[in-house]
Amino acid sequence: MKYSFILTMLLFSLAITTHSYAQQNKTVSLELNDARFDQFVQAIEKQTGYHFYYDTKRMDSASITIHVQAKPLTDVLKAVFANTRFQYAISGESIFVTSQYTIQTSLTPGFFGKQAATPDAEEPEHVAGNAAANKRNAKTVSAEENKLYEIGQRDDRKGGTATVAGYIRDGKNGEPVIGATIYNDATKAGVATDQYGYFSMTLPRGRHILQINSVGMNSTKRQIALFNDGKLNIEMFEYVPSLKTVVVSTEKAANIRSANMGMQKLNIKTMKQVPALLGEVDVLRVVMALPGVTSVGESSTGLNVRGGSADQNLILFSDATVYNPSHFFGFFSAFNPDAVKDVELYKSSIPERFGGRLSSVLDISTREGNKKKLAGSGGIGPLTGRLTLEGPIDSGRTSFIIGGRTTYANWLLKNIPNKEYSNSKASFYDIDGHISHQINAKNNLYFNGYYSNDHFQLNGDTSYQYSNQNVNVKWKHIFSNKLYGTVVAGLDRYQYKIGSNANEVNAYKFGFDINQTFLKLDVNYSPNNKHLIKAGFSTIYYKLNPGTRQADGDKSQVVYKKVQAEQGLESALYVGDQYSITPDFVVNGGIRLSMFNAMGPKTVYDYIPGQPRETYTIIDTTNYAGGKIMKTYMAPELRLSARYSLSSSASIKVGYNSLRQYIHMLSNTTAISPTDIWKLSDINIKPQSGDQFSLGFYKNFHYNTIETSVEVYYKRIRNFLDYKSGASLVLNDHIETDVVNAKGKAYGVEVMLKKTAGKLNGWISYAYSRTLLKTDDPLVKDPVNRGDYYPADFDKPHSVNFIGNYKFSHRFSVSLNILYSTGRPITLPVAEYYLNGSYRAYYSDRNQFRIPDYFRTDFSVNIEGNHKVKKLAHSSWTAGLFNVTGRRNPYSVYFTSENGAIKGYKLSIFGSVIPFITYNFKF
Amino acid sequence: MKKILLYSLLILSAGILLNACKDVYKPQAISTPNRYLVVEGFINGTDSTFFRLSRSRNIGDTGAVKYETAAQVSIEGSNGGSFSMTNKGSGLYALGVSPFDFSSKYRLRIKTGGKEYLSEYVVLKKSPPIDSVSYSANSDGVRIYVTSHDPAGATRYYKWDYVETWEYTSLASSSFMYTTAVVPRPDPNEFYRCWRTDRSSTINLATSNGLATDIAYKAPLQYIDGTSFKVSIRYSILVNQTVLTEDAFNYWSTLKKTSESLGSIFDPQPSQLKSNIACITTPNEPVIGYVSGSTNVQKRIFINKADLPNYRPIEYALCIIDSFFFTIPGTPPIPPGRDNDTAARMKSYFQGNSNIILSDFYFGSNPKPAGYLYSSKDCMDCREKGGVTQKPAFW
């Protein structure tokens, strides 16, 4: 039996409760033969409820053989550690395994005395020997970790509980750390920080140790003496790997602990490692590699989440609703990677504070900017360049971040010696800015702005222009440690213009826009650690101009036409409670009462009741005055989920969700195009609704660095909009005559294996998913496929994704993507006939065939500059190959009549290997 | 050097991005037993009416169109009256000029194969005259447009098809021919000059919907590449215009979108077409085609090579003019009696017009021809390119 040297935990000075000795003689029974040390630990932890602290690396070569029946724990430990260099100490329910020295577990004299020792006096002598922390921060971190923080006004009250609350920030730049977990081992209480880095935790009065963990940050801890409600702000430091670091993970991983299911969080670091098209970090394309997310094709950034259509995703960029999240025909996502902090995708348990879309919420949070010094970052790629600046405005209370991206595609196109290209134009840019200001400890203000613009014209013909414009302001107020609220108000706008002046008589301009004004109030109340109550209210006022067409030029005969504007008010009131019945069993129940008012002014067609809605069944029109409510839809949405922990590393979750959607995208192309029209629900167009049941099993291995999960779901969609053959959607005053209601069902299994730490990290996922639609409108004469279920355009039963990154050294890493999915369904001709001078294809049932399977591999190499922490500018290079195998993945298959005969073609967007190189810098 | 490398990399990336790839795609064989009835034609209010009936077939089937040759076809008026059409063979059914009443509606009734088909009643629309058929030429090719308008504003939906005719020649005229031996050809221009006629194979539509006046202004009809044979000497296009109702226009524009799409990423999904003809015997049986009522107007223009930029047709670019030597140069003259060899060689070269002689040729001052210049039939006989030597009456 070989033991190697042991290093201890970061923490040496321990908070001891007076009754700790009384519990030390729990008995254990063990039957272990050549067991690993962690098996031994697990066995004891299970039987006694005690928790071990030890260095995993030092112990992994140990093997233990022991046979005992109902022996006191101390005897067992003595026996195991006898004749080794290890020592152990028991404190409360914690067992520390150390070498070299025994931990002092007795009380510091005078601790409960009137003149308390200063926290510094408690600092153990051997702090200097702590090699685990980063060298840079070793001293301060250790000092903070070993200091005893007094929380609240000291008084003589004993017993009962008090609440500690505060912010967790990145010590380097002052930005909030989102989703950090604060965990107290003794009470098994745990909370996580919200999007502001804020947390609130209720604990019994007395001394506690708080363990603080966050992905990509050095774990830390705080000792507190909790007297009354009070504040504790914590700084964490980025995990900068040094060569001899020992990381001890005590984190109960969020994926296991949270009651949420179907939620994936990706931070920008992970996304930046993924090889991207032309090196342009693409938030949406990484999201597409998650299980349960597909898209119709390569050039599309329209997401299909668990069988939902592309318009059923709420894409929020710092609370701003972004309607068209892509640039350049959908090749690039519209978000500047330097401003993005992380991305959360909710595909199953959608928190009750979100609503208005059926399938998912993609919440993109942006960084607050460096609060400590002026900094910048940027990159130069083959097609695009970007620059971001950030810094404090005054004394650390205000910070800003402003970033922009643009493309030099226009310049490139002009230089291509091919008329088709040199007559084409393609340009885009986006700018985003964020200011965060701390008024005082209780009040914070945040300003967010986003502007994107695209303009392209292919071969001198039709030109397209579209733009997202968003601005909002948020005020966060902390009422008390247990209660805080945010109010956010803003404007979101999406508009596009199409125009052509190739033919002077028909020259036209067409415009479309959506405007929404919103106000949201969210309140978080955590009365104690058992309940986390969230409640709020939101309202959105929509104004849509569904289409305006006008003449372009003097000779144009085009008549001005404007489809009536649409107005609507979407409001919701919600309340939800996360109730921890026991630490192992948590339920989350929420209800969101959503209401939609379709409002005037508008003239609406009336149809013969019970007859198909056709232009010939229009019997009358009704005029509604401005502000008058034409129709109100109201329904409760349920958000229920529960989590049961099977062990500290495994849990099972179940959820049920229902949602409603009042704004619909009308598109008869397969991809999201800048010509899609959005439409509000009104008298004739019902809201879409859907619900989902899901069940998941989660298990972590190897100290939570390997996360596995299996989730199954079944989803129903009602009043989904489908189109009649030959529907005309543009400038149509009575769209209800061209659409039909369909219903859908989606079901599937998603399996994921994710490694979050170590040299190799990434994930591999498999998803089986089906999405089927059915035209069930009784008023439709010729339902699609005779009213049978048929596969949706994005129904791809099997998909396997591998996203991996391997670090050879701190400066050199390689990344690999391997993506496979079943080809999407298409409609193939079943016969041909001769008409109007040519053979033409006869199409039968919709989506009964599939295009060939999709397979793509991308590879990239990331080379970082040297890792001196203090340096003027950090630079890195990313070079790689997109579509390494050069496989021509068909985007679509189509049949066209050429010279009298039918020809079938496969169109692939990326028909070859696309190399790229990008230079990134940071200063 | 570094700069050039970087620059080419940039261009490459941009090029690849825009250069979507198109490959021929052959799906798995799909065969359906169904042979749907295809109805093509329109009820001509002022002239003879023709309908052609055929059947659909499996994708990839070859051979001629399967015409429906034994049908009974008639046109019925909403105010009574029925006109039965004459079977002209090859699926063509005709009706001479008939006393149609523009204020009533008509429908088509077809009885064939034990089933009966009936169209909806359609109005007879009057087509306004074609204002002009025009063209614009640049260094790449010629674009042909049609312009029509209706001052009454009753037309709105226009449909055109056209017949193109073009004059062209073979590579050269032929002075000799082979019968039992090579003899002078009585008419060296026997198959030198041809006229070829093609009918349009695309659906050409325009609507003035959304315009202040009922005008179809310069609706594009045809594009002829400058390298095409069509513009090598003289070209003519005869444009036929009919007018449609809104429903008929929707039918044809949907058909155009789904059958002539260029495969752009924003193209609509193929969808089923709603014909206005139904099978009344088996109501669910699909019928292909759309019956309209209209008058037909025509306009013809000519385009001469002289009016165009200096295009270079590539039709004969691969033709080779070869030499046939009576005596292989550099060898002694063929002794008498061995002339049969030459005759045999001539026979193998020229019999059956596989190669056609342009002319004979001479060496130096030698008055006797040294041999013939010849080229392949494909290059020498203009009829090989689909034309006829008979000049059309309108030319």
C-alpha cells in the first residue's frame, strides 16, 4: 500500500461549534477490498453524514482494505491512517485529511467572549505554506479566506436565522459573477448568484463557512459569524492555471442541484474555443451544437428547439428582444462575442419570468465592463473586424463597455473579377453599448443599447436592408437582504426594407417594421433558504407596420399601399416559488397569467361563421377605433418542476411547462429570410399555445468535472400557423385567408456527456427527436397530406454532436467539432408531366423524403501569446478549417425545368474546405 | 509577397462564401402507378380553340409524351350551348371559331378512360394588344422584353409564350457530293442555310397589380447569350399574349415558382397546385392544368446581326476542316491500276455523308486538284442543328 504525500485544503482555520465532539462517535461498518480512497470516503460519508476534505490527487494511488462492523468512526480513521504520514481531524461534520500537521480544531480562546478577537488574529500561522492559490493572489485570497467576517449588528440573540446577502464580483475587473454557487456544508444550504452576481442566503445564527464556486474561477470560501441580517461582498479571481495548482472541488454542481431542467449555459470562453466559420465566433452556431437544437440549414441561424419553429424562440440580448439574430444571409450571428458574457438556453423549464414564445428562451447576457481600468479587445478576421472598449467612468462605480463589428465584404466583392460579384453588395455592422452605474449599495442602474444593420444586393437586382434597434434601462433596488427588485423599460425595433429599381416602371420600395415598448418588473424574495419566491409583471405594447410599398423614382407606376398597422398589448403577471422541502427534494411551482389585447385602430373582415375563411366568405367589415380592444386572449401558463437528489452527484428531475405566443412569423421559405413578416394575434388569428412534459436524470462523475444527463420530453403545439398552397403573405390585408391552423407534436431523448475541466473539455451529445405537424383545421378543404401527421421541415431524428478542446499547453490548444444529423425532410416529385413547353415535376405528399445526411467536421488551432499576467497587450491567433472533409452537405434539393426537361440539383452552401485565420487582441 | 498571399486568402474566403455549389441530384427511383390527366390550352374567344390532353408519367421515363388520344372534349356555356371539339390526333382537340358570348362563362368537359372531368366555369377575358416587343443588347447578350397595357384597366394579369425562329448557316457550302463517286453537287447551298423554330418552354407572367396603370412594362421574356447561334444572322420572335384571371395567375405563378426556381436559399417550398379542373367520377383524383378563357394577340419582331454588338457564336468552334489527299504528299504517285485504293478511301470517307466535302484544293501551279477539304456532317449540314432549309413565309 503506497501513500503519497498529501497537501491540505486551502482552509486551515476552522469554525468549530461547541457541540462538535459529541457527534464524533458515530459508528460505521465497512467491507472494502483494495478500494480507492474515494470509495472509502463515499462509504463513510453515506453512513455518517460527515464530509471529507482531502486532496484528491494525492489520494488517488491509495488503496484501502478494511473490514469493520459498527466501529466508532474515530477508531476506523485511526486504523486506516495508522502508520501513514496522514493525519486527520474531525470538526463538526467535517473530516480533514492532512499530512505534516494536525489541524487545530479547538476553539480560539475568547471567541465567544465580549472582546472578540479580530479576524486577523485567527489567521493560522501556516498560511504562508499554502501553495494552492494563485501566486499573485495568494496572500490576499488567503487573508480573505481566513478572516472571520462579522455579518450584521452584533447582539446577544442566539438561535433563529439571519440573512447574508451581497455581490460576487470578479476581482480583476469588478464584473459580476453570474451563477456562482454559495454553499454551506454544515446546513447543506446552497444558493446561486443571479445575473447581477447577487445572492441572498439565510442561515442559522452563528459561525459558518461558505464555499464559493464558479466555472472558470478559483474557488474560494468565507468564514462568517452571522449575527443579524447583513452584507458580504466577495471577490473571486479568474482561474489562471499555474503549474502546481491543486484544485479541490466541493461544488455540488449546478446541473445536479438546480430544479431547472433542459437548461444549458455556455460562457463565452467555451464558445470562443469552438471553430467558427471564418473564425467569427458565433454564439448561435455553438448553441446549435447543443442537443435538442437544430436548424434547417447551414446558412440559417434560425434555431429549432425541441421541435419548435424559428419564431418560437425568445432571443434576449440584455433584456432586448432581437427579432433577426443574424447577419449576412444568416452566415453570422448578430452578437459581438467580446460583449457577450454568457448564454443561457432554456428549452424545457422556462422560468416564469419569461414568456411570449413557445419553444425556448435564449438569454444572452452582456458584460458590465471593466470597473477597474480601461481595457479593450478586438479581432481581425478574413471578412470581419471588431473592436470593444471598456472601463470605469468614475471611481469604480460606473463602468461602460462599447463594441462594434463590421465587414469589409463590399471591398472584397468589388475586387473579385467576376461581374456577378462585383455588382453585388454586402455589408453589415453592429454596435452595442452598456453602462452600469452603482448609485449606492442598494441601487444600481444599467443602460443597454444595440444597433445592427445589414445591407445586401445580389448582382445589381433587389436590395435588402434590415436592422435591429434596441435600447433599455434597468434599475435594480435592494429593499433588504431578502428582497430585491428590478424594473426595466425599453424599446425594441426591427425593420427591413426591400427595393428594386431594375425596371423603371415597376421600381418599388417595401418597408416593414416591428416596434415594441416594454416594462418589466421582477421581484425576488427569499424569506429563508427553503423558499425563493419570484414574482413580477410585464407588459409589451406592440406596433407593427406589416408592409408599406411605394414607388421608387418618377417613372414608377407603383401605387402606394400600406397594410393597416397592428397594435397589441401583451401583459403578464407571474409568481413562482422554489421550495426546498428537504435539501434533497426541491419543487419549483410557478404560474404566469398572460393576456393579450388586440387593439385598434383597425378595420377587420368578418367571415361567414363556420365557413372556410376565403375572400368570398367575407360578409362585412368592422371598424375599431384607436385604442379600442378588439379581442382579448387570456390564459394561465404553468411552470412546474421538481428535483430529487439521489446522492450528492446524481439527481432526477421532472417538469411540466405551458406557454403561449401572440406574435407569429409568416414565412414560406425554409430559412429565416429578411422578407419574413411578423403578425400579431387578432380576431381571426388565434395565439399559439404549447406544453411540454419532461423527465431527466443527471449524474456527475469525477468530482463534478464530468456531467452526464438524459432527458426525455413530449411536447404539444396548438394553433401553429401553416400556409395554403400559393399563399401570398406580402401586402395581404386578410392574411387569415392564406393561413391554416396546424397542430404539432414533438418528442425525443437527449443524452449528453460534458467534461467541464481538465486538459480535454467539451461535450458529446446525442439526440433523438421527432417533430410532426398536422393540419387539423376543420375549415380547411384540402389539408396538407390529407390531414395526416407529417414531419416538419426541421425534423431531424438523429443528431450527434462532438465539441471538444484539448489544451496541449497553456498557450496552445486545438478544437474539433464533429456534427452529424439526419438530413431534413423534403418533398420530392413523384411524377412528371408536360405543360407549357416543358416537363414539370408533380409533387405529392409534403416532406416524405429526406436529403442526404449532414456531416461536418471543423478544426482549429488556438495559439495564445505568452501568459505574463502584466503585459501591454495580449494577443492570440486562431487558425482552422471549416468543413475539413469538404463534404458537400446539401442545403436543399430542388427540381427545375430546364430546356424542357426536369433536372434535380443539390445545393450546398459550403462545398469545400474553408480555411480561416483570425487575430485577436486584448489590452 | 506576404500582401499578395493575404489578399488572395481574403478573396478566396469571400468567393467561397458566395459560391454555393450545385450538384446534379438523382433521388431514389420513385414510381407511382398514377397517370394523372394533364390539360393544356385555353378557350379562345375569337379564334380557334385548341386543347391538348396528355398523361403524367414517372420521373425519368423517356420517350414521347403520352397523349390522351381517345377523349371526348366539349365546351359548355353557362347560358346553355355546348360545342364539341374535334379529335385531331396526338392528343390535340380543336374547335373552330365559335360564337362565344363574352358576357357568359364557359367550362370544359372531358370524357376519357371511363371517367369524366369538368372544369369550373371561366370568364372570357379580352386581351389588349401588345404595345411592343423590344430588346436591349450589351456585350454579353440580348434581353427581350414585352410591354402591354390596358387603358381600361381590366387586364391586370398577363401571360405570354413565344415562338423563336432564327436563320443560320452551316460551316460552309458544299461543292461536291458522293453518290457512287464524288461528283459536283448541283446546289452547293443545298443545306447551307437553315431556319430553326423553337417554342418557349418557360412560363412568362406579369401583373400590374399594385401599379397605378394597368401596364406590363418591359416584362423580361428571353435572354440570348451573345455566343448563341440564335443571333448569328437574323432572329425573330413571335409573342403570343393571353390574359388571366387572378386565380389563373396564381396557378401559373405557383407553378413557375416550383418548377423553374433557381434553387436560391430563399425559395419557397414546393406546394401542391389547385387546378380548376376536377374529376367528377373520382373526386380525389388530381388533375393537372388550368382552363382559362381569353383572346390571343400576337406580335413579331426581327433582330438582325447588324443591329447587335459583334458577338461570336461558338456553335462551330470545335469543327475541324480536314484535307483528303488523292496522293499522300511525299509519296510517289499512285501507279495506274492502284487508283481503286483512292476510290475505296473516298467511299469510306464520304459515303452516307458522314463527312461532307467543302471543295477541292490545289497544290502550287498544278492544275489538277490535290484533294478535297471536308468536315463532319454536324458542321456541314445545317439541318443537323435542328433547322429546316425551307425559308419561313414570314421571313
